Amino acid sequence: MLKILLINDTVNKVGRLKAALVEAGFDVIDESGLTIDLPARVDAVRPDVVLIDSESPGRDVMEQVVLVSRDQPRPIIMFTDEQDPGVMRQAIRAGVSAYIVEGIQAQRLKPILDVAMARFESDQALRAELQARDAQLAERKRVEHAKGLLMKMRQCSEEEAYTLMRRQAMSKQQKLLQVADQIISMHELLGGGA
């Protein structure tokens, strides 16, 4: 059962929304106003989904969403009356997984939550893929840098430098990146600079 943190940023009570969520089989673990510190509340409650009911999300709401998305990513669904495309884009950039305009209907809650969860998982997978590619690129740059240093030190070709690095990695049962880091560190230790 999904645990939902329900945030109310409207003058209306969220009783109808909370009742609809409970009726749909969701566990509404908290109900708070946005005067709270949302990141701290998310950390304390550890919900699966954050649902925000806001007539028109302001800068404070968006800042809190950004902090949660950055530090404790999870699906965030915003129900609002605000139809301004600029506000909608800002909410999505802040980390909102689903931006729902014009009311909350009980029969729509489950599909909305399902879509938000799927979109969040897709976004997280893309972020992880980008981070992995960034890490690979950084590793490749380190290996290329070490290879260049080895070419200068040993007066050898690129292919010979790479072969020497691979042999060292295999004989020491290390990754090529570890050998590259050792070459770079040794070069720096001997006063060669970065």
C-alpha cells in the first residue's frame, strides 16, 4: 500500500481528498500545511508519494519541491487550479511528476498516482543513466590523461602506452582506471603537475 504525504496549500480543508485517497486504498500518513519544512517532513515520514493541493503554487512551494526532489527524490503530484503554462513548466522543472488542473475526482486518483509513479521511475532511470555516462566519460578522460603522461615518460606510441597500462592492470588485478590514477598520482608526486 502506498504511503502518501498529503500537503494542503489551500484555504479549503483536504478532508474530501483524504477521504477519497483512503477510499481508494491508499495510506494517507500525514496531512500538513506548507508552512512546514517539507524536506524535513518527508525525511521524518518517508512517504512513497507526496501529494500537494495548491490553488496556485508559489515560489515557496516550488523551492520546497526542488529541495525534496534533489535530496529525497520521490513522486510528487500537484493538484491545482493554476492553468498558466509557465507555472506548469516551473513545477515540472522543480520536480513535480504530475500536474493536475481543475479539481480532484476520486475515480481519477489511482490512475493519476500510477502515471506519476511511472513517470518518476522513468525520470530516475534517465538520471541514473546520465550519471553512469558522466562517470564513464570522467573515467575515460583519466585513462586518456594517464596514457598521454605515459607516452611522454616512456617516449612510446599511444598503442604501446595503452598496452603497458593493460598489462599492469592485469598483473596487479586492478581496473584500468586504478592504474591510470596511479600513473597520474606518481606524475604529480614527481612534480609533473596535473
